[in-house]
Amino acid sequence: MQYDIVVIGAGIQGAGVAQAAAAAGYSVLVLEQSDIANGTSSKSSKLIHGGLRYLETGQLGLVRESLQERTILLRLAPNLVHLSPLHIPVYRDSARSPFTLAAGLSLYRLLAGMAKEARFSRVPRAEWGDLDGLKTDQLRQVFRYYEAQTDDAALTRAVMRSARALGAELALPARFLQGRIDAEGCDVAYTQGGREHQVRTRVLINAAGPWATELLKHIEPAPPMPAVELVQGAHLLLPPVLNHHYYLEAPADRRGVFALPWQNRLLLGTTETLYTGDPAKAHCLEDEQAYLLETLGHYFPGVNIDPGQMDSFAGLRVLPKGEGSASGRSREVIMAVDRPQQPRLLTLVGGKLTTYRATALQALARVAPSLPRRVPLADTADLPLE
Ligand SMILES: Cc1cc2nc3c(=O)[nH]c(=O)nc-3n(C[C@H](O)[C@H](O)[C@H](O)COP(=O)(O)OP(=O)(O)OC[C@H]3O[C@@H](n4cnc5c(N)ncnc54)[C@H](O)[C@@H]3O)c2cc1C
């Protein structure tokens, strides 16, 4: 069997590439070892967001692209992506002053082309008492702006459904075993239903998320390895103790922590812990739990959590290797090819759930020189997701 593109991984990036490739008329096979969105794509903060905090690290291109994609997803997936007002309280000892926040939110709005969903306001002091018992001692200002929430796994399944409706094939559970690259493409071996299968592809796309670099060891000749590391982000799922959404500054290290009502629970996250083990075994650690609960308790002293009613999960970011805190590092997607012209292998890791559609188009543009001309079937910017 011969395909134009074989994709490894049915997370959001693999599903996105499959959808874009099928829409462009290519024949596509997706291999997924477990289930759709089994990896990072079900363990995110579930935001379709512009990434306000990336303004501080100068990632303006990423913020602009994210805001554009958010607008598109609000249109394509109204049942899966909803706008929610987020509150940012600013205290006398906060790392950012009201002036800095207002400047950041204004730039955010500008990058969104002044779209109405990027508006922001200041919550009048008289309304602070309506904010779930938020600590008001030393409080200077509360900003309200908008981000969109989703169900990350449901969104990934919807993108994969769209890909399949356009003709993409999904083998599941099917585990990629090895690839052998030659002049014209790649021979791919995988297991499914206890049997080994062989297929031929013009291009192999490695979208295996936190498994991606380990997987490259099973490809010959040995492809270049992107210099990345895994950074764990844990979340707690708590009883619905808050009615509003907040973006808080963790007292321990001043990182941003989201407290978001989500599916009748409170989603609280996230952390940053270097991870070196088996990606399948990532889980919330005790000190991560303590860090998140301390942040919540600091701002909402009246909130009491029964430990018996608490769930947790942890996802792994694939970030460029680097010095210093993970939050300062680029969140742009990382793409690596086996050769610059006519690549036969593209590894695609990191990036955002929010920008999966734009990322998929960039990935296709990278591998298009290795593929024959096909008649496009659709534009992913017009395909509803449900
Ligand atoms: C804590 C955290 C919070 C985040 N929050 C947000 C957010 O709020 N908004 C946002 O936009 N982005 C967010 N992100 C980023 C976003 O979640 C990720 O960029 C995205 O989910 C990565 O998707 P992926 O498809 O690359 O990887 P994954 O979802 O991990 O998918 C990889 C898939 O490959 C499969 N696979 C692996 N090996 C094999 C093999 N040998 N054979 C077959 N299949 C294989 C796995 O089973 C898995 O399903 C967050 C990330 C983290 C870690």
C-alpha cells in the first residue's frame, strides 16, 4: 500500500496535519498507538488563547497567529470553543503594575486587529465583592479580558473526524515500529491487531508529541534530532468552588496560574517540572499539588478543598532545550526535516492546541515539494468541526 503521507500520532498536531493533507487531496494514513488525544492533547489547560503572557517574551508572531486562529475556531466550532471572561487581579506587590497590564492588553487587542473578542475592561471596585471571595487587601485593579475554552480531546476527535470525512485513514491502536528512508520516500512498519504491517509513503510526519524524539531512534538512516526537552505541566480538577475565571500570579515564583471553571469543575494549573521518564507515566507530583493549592488559597482564603474530591493530570510540553525557566522559552512549534529540499521525514513537536490548523498548513508547505500535484478538496478554514 502506498500513501502520500503517513502521520504518526493522533494528537491535535497529527489530526491537524491529516485534515489539512486530506483537504489538499493527498492520501493519508494516521497511526495512533493508543487512542485519539491520548497524549498531551487531552492534558492541556483547554484554552484556545492568544497567549497574553507570550507578549513579555516578545513572541508577537505567535500571539497574532493564535488570535487569528481563535477567531477562526470560534466560527468553525461554536459547540466546542466558547469565549469566557478571565479576571487578572493586580496587587501592590504583583510583578506587573496596572499600567503594564493595560499596555499588554492594549497590544493584545491591536494584534487581534481590534476584534471585539479581544476587548478588555477594568472591574469597578464596587463589583470586587462579586468575585468569589477574591482577596481585596492591597488589591489595586482587576482586569477583565476574554479567552476561549474548549474540550481539547473533543476538539482533537472533531478534527480527526473531519480528516476521515475527507478520506484520511486512521489505524488505531497501531504502533509505529520503524521507518527506512530511501531516495523516493519511506518504508514504514507498524503493528496492529498483533500483526506487523508494512506500508510505503512519500512523506512520513512524526507528530508523536513527547514520544517524538525517542521514535526517531527507529528511523534509518538516523535523522537529525531536534534539541528539545520535556517539561511537565500538572493540573488539578477541583469541585466548582469558583464561578469566575482567573489568571493568578503564583506567590511562590510569580508564574501565571489559571483557575478556570470547566465542565462543572475548577481546573487549576499549571506547573513547570523538568521530565525525563516515560511520557505515559507523567502524573501530578505532591509538590505540584501543594504549589497549585497554595496559589488558590492565597487569593481565595475562604475556599476549602476536600482532598477526596480532587483529581489531577499532567501533560508534557516539548520545548527547545535551554537555560532558565521553561516559561521564558519559545512556544513556537518546532519542525525538523531529514533534508532541506524534498524532505521525506518531518518531525513536528510542541506548538499550541490553538494554532494546530496554521501549524498543519506550515507542515504541508514544508513537505509539498516531495509530493505530486493533487486536486484540493476543501479549505480547512471553511470546514465546520462538530
Ligand atoms: C500542561 C500543558 C498545558 C497546555 N495548555 C494549552 C492551552 O491551554 N492551549 C493551547 O493552545 N495549548 C496548550 N498546550 C499545548 C498543547 O496541548 C500541545 O502543544 C499539543 O497538545 C501537542 O499535541 P501533539 O499532537 O503534538 O502531541 P500529543 O497530543 O502528545 O500526541 C502525540 C500522539 O502520538 C502517539 N504516539 C506516540 N508514539 C507513537 C507510536 N510509536 N505509534 C503510534 N502513535 C504514537 C501518542 O499516543 C499520542 O496520541 C499545553 C501543553 C501542556 C503540556
